[in-house]
Amino acid sequence: MVIETRSPEETFRAGVEFGKRACPGQVFTLKGDLGVGKTVFTQGLAKGLGIEEPVNSPTFTIVQVYEGGRLPFYHFDVYRIGDPEEMDEVGFDDYVMGEGVSLIEWADLIEEILPAERTEIRIEKDLEKGFDYRKITISELK
Ligand code: ADP
Ligand code: MG
């Protein structure tokens, strides 16, 4: 599925829809360059889960846990990861196999340890279509 957006608000609203429909144990992997809108989408998804707390990229921790919504939400940002093995230390497998909803920004950096079954979301710019244009491609991987 492809969703095209033309503002941060539209990307946020796309995230809300996925958050509303998210199931226990669902894993979202977000891929795309810096500043493409991964965190904006994540903030919408958290909102759709009913989380009222502000959600930002965890800068000093790899994972941030939000318990205030319909399901627990595990927000990973692995941008600063040196080696996928570092994910063992934060208990990555336990989160991903748990009952909450996991979302991983910069999932490309830990490709080899991603669960096979996941909702993969790639966000891309296309400057020919304007500075605020984003193409969001969603694939259900099994
Ligand atoms: P990432 O997490 O991918 O590094 P962010 O979500 O932090 O990116 O930032 C995306 C930036 O792009 C924000 O400054 C946002 O306002 C801007 N932006 C412009 N147009 C869009 C759009 N259509 N969707 C999402 N973000 C957009
Ligand atoms: Mg981000």
C-alpha cells in the first residue's frame, strides 16, 4: 500500500490510523533518511494507541517504553547503534516478542535481527513533487 502526504500533519494522521488498528505483538519497522518523517509518523501511531505523553526520538536510550495507551508501546531509535549485538543488551527480543506494539526507527541498521513477520514502512521524499511531499510505502512481511 502507498500513502502520499503533503504535510507533517497528514503523515501524523496516517500514523494515527495504524495506531488505532495495531494488534498486540505487532512490530513496525520504519526506514528512510534523516528528516523524512519517521518520528512524525511514530508520534501519530502513539496517539492512535491512546498515548497522551509526548513522544520524541529517544536520544540517549535505544528504547523508550510508553504504558499509558491501549497497548504498551516500545519505541526504538537505533540510529546510534554501532553493532546489532548491542540490541541484546537492551532486551530487544523480549520487546519484539512481547504483547506490546514495537516500532523501530532506522530498522535498516539492524536488518539481520528484525523479525520476519513485521509491518515495514518506508518513507521517501520526491523533491520534484515539493519539499513537503512524502511517499509512504507499507508492506506486510511474513
Ligand atoms: P526522522 O524521524 O525521519 O528523522 P522527523 O519526523 O524527525 O524525521 O522529521 C521530519 C521533518 O520533516 C519535520 O521537520 C517535519 O515537519 C518535516 N516534514 C515536512 N513535510 C512532511 C511530511 N509530509 N511528512 C512528515 N514530515 C514532514
Ligand atoms: Mg526520528
